[in-house]
Amino acid sequence: MDSEAIIGLFKLRFKSYILDVIKKNEKRIIITVNPDAIIDIADYLYKSAGFRFIIATAIHSRKGFEIHYHFSKDSFGLILNIHVVLDKENPQIESLSNMFNASNWIEREMHELFGINFMNHPNQEKLISEGNWAEGVYPMRKEFK
Amino acid sequence: MSKKTLIPIGPYHPLQEEPELFKLYCDGEIVKDIKWETGYNHRGIEKLSESKTYEQVFFLVERICGICSTSHPFAFANAVEEIADIEITDRTKYIRTIIAELERIHSHLLWVGLAGHFLGYNTVFMWAWKYREPVLDLFEMISGNRNSYAMFKVGGVRRDIEEAKIPLIRKILSDARKKIDLLTGAVMDDPVIHARTKGVGILTKQDIIDYGAVGPTARASGLAIDVRKDDPYAAYPLINWKVITAHEGDVFAKAQVRLLEMYESISMIEQCLDGLKKEKEGDISVKVKEIPEGIGNGRAEAPRGEVFHFVQSDGSNSPVRHKIRAPSYVNIATFRKSCIGQTIADATISLAAVDPCYCCTERMAVVYDMNSGEKIMNANELINESVRMTNELKKTIKLQK
């Protein structure tokens, strides 16, 4: 299996949700998708395709809030970034933590530092500050000084 | 409902070198539930990194962790070099690999020592840390520092390893191999260590996949994931070595993986030293003009597992977003699986088994009775509890009268 085959299989399943595909090299792929499909995509990657969830990165940019979900296919040394762009005013997306525990902490962290809401998260409490920071202050947003 | 006692481990505790609070809810001696509070040491490094230039970020990420202070610059260098499409020289590859593997040896020795200490084997602690000392001397000789080596930069390394230094490096490594033989023999053949660590803190393969755990923690449960093999970088594809795995998933398996990995590391360094001979001296970096717009996913295998760095560049001289995932972030979460159902005496070693990566500050832990608020145990008493169990076992196995 090579990166082309992985992209091909992915396209076959989620054609209508894919917005953009960038193949940086044989081992790095970035696929931008519609945020609504994240549960189905994660389910396919984790349960059927044998990917491991590494971590997710939230970014506050001009487009709004972006999240890169980093998945690793260890037998092939490949990193697949599932990229979603969320709404500027009300960023929210389905939580993956009911599927695997690996995303539990990082979703809590992104909720706390960026103010992104993860719907149906089992326990979306603060991870880092334990309530010692003011509500509604998100230190990783660009406007925070 | 039966009475549950809350046992907080931390925020400052000898078990952990960095502040973090674990709350063990116990019924008698058995741990029934575990909760944690993190963030006592949150330094905002990801945000800070956005205000530094690429050259400066290396010094910043090196200070994330005092013990694996090469893993973070390594992963960051991999990420930035991926954005700018930089091909480093072979000599650079060998030097980077030597530093990373030396670090693995000193970090694993440190862990073996600490694990011995928690079990009440202070001799193992003294030995392991004594044998670790020559490795730190090697670092001082190569980089000028015993820690925070400042060896990495974009496209190369800062210091060369000269021909004249190689014989001494080889000698220290061959001495280290003999010492590790001694240590491995002492740990692997001791019936009491077997009794204290076998079947304790078991993580199944499914637990590892669920929590996304990495490094020796994953490899001890039979999951052969290792970034050095899976996604080869630096000199790892140029040399011969094998991934060490075990299948039991308990504390003993984790110790076994770490001890055997040290032999692999020594062999890797020796091969890299051979490789250095073939390369032209002084050829340790390539010229980097600018970092273009783009994103890079860099990773490196730290002693504790995969370090992941995500860097987004907008073409300026500092990153727009820099995400860092240290291996302990995913490994610590497995405590929920490894500790619940164990006794308190075993909890200490189960927590220590994933080698939670912290840096030293103050130490304190006190056990309170949840109902009366009365103080029951302090840090030393908690460790003594673990030592007591070892001593009882020694008596049972008739090693000690």
C-alpha cells in the first residue's frame, strides 16, 4: 500500500466531504474535509484502516478556527492530517473521545485554550488551569496578549 | 457504601520530578478510582514559540524537558527541514543519532535507578546513577554541557565530533556495556523484583491502542511501534538495529524493554562512529536561506516514546503555530487502566513504570482521611509502604531473615 492507494481509498468513501487534498511527499498527506464528517472519517481511520491518533492541533487564523487531526499509519510511517475549518464566531465540532481515549485530553485542552466546543465530549472540564483562569479568556487565540 | 480514602500523590512528590496531582480513591488498600490535575507546570511554550525566530526556538524547546533535551529539538528540526525541504549531510545524520542514543542510555539508566528506589532497592538506584555519570561526561566532552546540549540547528548541528575524541567515546561505551550487563543481571534475576513487578500495572495491547500510548510503554505490550523504524530519520536507516518488544504489558516487561534497548543504543552509536570515519570532517551543516510558507509534521523517538512537533510557517522568520506533543501526554492517561484495582503499594511503581517525564522541584505528598480530614501518611511513609511490601516478599522468599 502506498500513499496514492490510501488517498484513493479515502476519496472513494468520503468523496462528497473532501474539499482539498495535498500530498506533500510519500509520507505526508493533508486532506481538508467538511467538519460534519469528522466522526465517520475518524471511525474509518481508527477502526478499519489501522491509523493511530497522534494528537490534534488547533490554529486561530484569518479563516477562523482550524483543527489538524494528526493520524499515523505506523506500518508505513505516514502522517495523515485531517484538516477542518470551523466557524469564526461559534467554533464547535463533534468530539472523538467516545471512540478512543487518546483524544480526551487534547480536546479538553483545545476547549480551554481556544474556546472550541467539542460536542458530546464525555467530560469537557478544564485540563490545565482547574478553574483558576477567568471564564471566556482564551490564551491561545491571536488577540490574546 | 464502603468508606473510600483519598490519597493525593502530588502536586509535589518524590515519585514525579514535576508537579502534577493524582488523586487515588482507595477502599482499604485497593485503588478504586483515579483522577488527576495537570497544569502546575504549564509554561505556555507553544505561545512563546510564536514570538521566537526558528534559531531561537531550538533553545526554547530544549528546555521543555531536562532529561530528553535532544528529542524536542530533533523533532522540531525534522518538522522545519520538512517545510523547507532541506537535505542534511550524512555527517550531521550520524552526529544527531549519536546524541539521541546517548540520551536514551542516560534516560533509561535514570529510570532503572528510580524504579529501584521505589521498590526499596536503593543499591540499584546507586548503581544505575553511578553508571549514568560517564555518559553525562561524554555529553560534556562532545557538546560542552552535561545537559541541554544545544547541538541542533536548522540544517545541521553546532559542534562536530572530532576524530581524536572517538577512542575515548568507544572506551566509555564498552565500559557502559559491562555495567549494564551487571545491572540487567541484578534486575532480571532477582526473585523479589519479579514478585513486585510481574503482573503489576498491566496494560493490554487494546489499552495501548485506545489511549494512543507510545514508546517503551507500547512496546512492552507487544505493539512494535518505533518512529526510528516506522518513519526513519537521521542515520537510523543507515545502521543495523532492532526494535525491542515484550508482550506481558506489566512493569517487568517495561523494565525489560528499557534495559535491552540500552544495548541497541550502544551498538547504534558504535556504528555511527564507524560512519563518521567515512565522512569528511567539518561538513556538519547546510546553508539555509529561508523557511518558506507551509506546514511540517516532525517526529522523533524520545526515550519515552514519540515526540511530535507540528509547525506552520507563513514565510517569515518565526512559526505561526507550533504544536508540541510529548510522549508522556498520552502515556500518563493510561494510569486509569494500570492503577485501578491495584494496591497502594503497587500504585507507586505502576505510575513510575511509564516514566512520567517531569523536572525536579519540591517534593511533598500527604494522605488524608476523606471523612475526618486527618493526616494519615506523608511522602516517605508512602514510599515506606512500598518498601515494606518488598521486605515482606524478601522474607517470604527467604532472602532476608
